[in-house]
Amino acid sequence: MQQKVAATHYDARISKLRLPEQDSLKNEAERCSADPAALAAIGRAVGQQIRITRTDDARFVAIYTVSEANPDQPPRKNVVRTGQAGRERLGTDTELEATIAARVLDAPPLPNEPPGVLFFELAEDGADDTYFVAIAPHGDLIEPPGCRPGQPLPALLPSLP
């Protein structure tokens, strides 16, 4: 029996917003809209983050939160919409072709690995550390409720001297 492998990405056109329906996204450089069925095919949904890479120049990569479904009727699965500031994060203010990926973070770079565009998190744990750092520079506005999982942490930590 052959196992079916889930898709991890799809090709799309990064298009302008449909105004006035998408006026709330006009000034949100880190947000976009996409087709819910296309997102589901890569294991994502509205409210989650995706990675967008330009097809013609892979040096241009950005992370976006899909904050709403596309308003297109009939649905256009291969369209992702963002405002001008969102497209400028990809190096242009015009519409463009791109790859939409479910994987947002890369593995940390290996020693002596050639430079490139990578998104990764790295934490080193010292056995004697009595502290930790939690960073949410977006203030829970990028992917709500992103900060909520950290709220119970103080109760789980031992009392510090």
C-alpha cells in the first residue's frame, strides 16, 4: 500500500487587495488573505502563518499571517492577496508569482554553511540557568493567541532566590 504524502507548498500569484472588501488589510504589511481550501491542502488555515518566497528571486522571503479568507467568488485557489506594504516585503510593489509554504522556520544553519535566507529559532540550555527569556515583539498581534501559551509559565517555575 502506497502512503499519500501531504503537500507542503503550492504556487500562487501574490495579488493586490480587493477594495473596499479588504480595506482592513491595506496597511498591514505582515498580513494577507488566501483561499481556505488551498491552505488546508498544505495543513494551514486562516489565522496561521505561511512563508512566501518569490518564484523569480528566492532571496525574497517573508512570513505572513493569513488573517482572512480571500473574497473571490468563485474561489481562486492560487491567489494570495496582500497590500502594497506586504508586497514590498517581497521586494516589489507589483503583483508577482510565489511559492506558499506551510513550513515557516528553517533548521539552524550548520557550521560553515553558505549564507542564505533562513528563518530559525535557537535556544541553548545551560543546566544551571535559573532564568529564561520569552520574546513576543509583536505583542500577540501577529498570530493571536500566540502569547497565551506562555501565560502559565510563572506558576510552573520554581521560586527563584
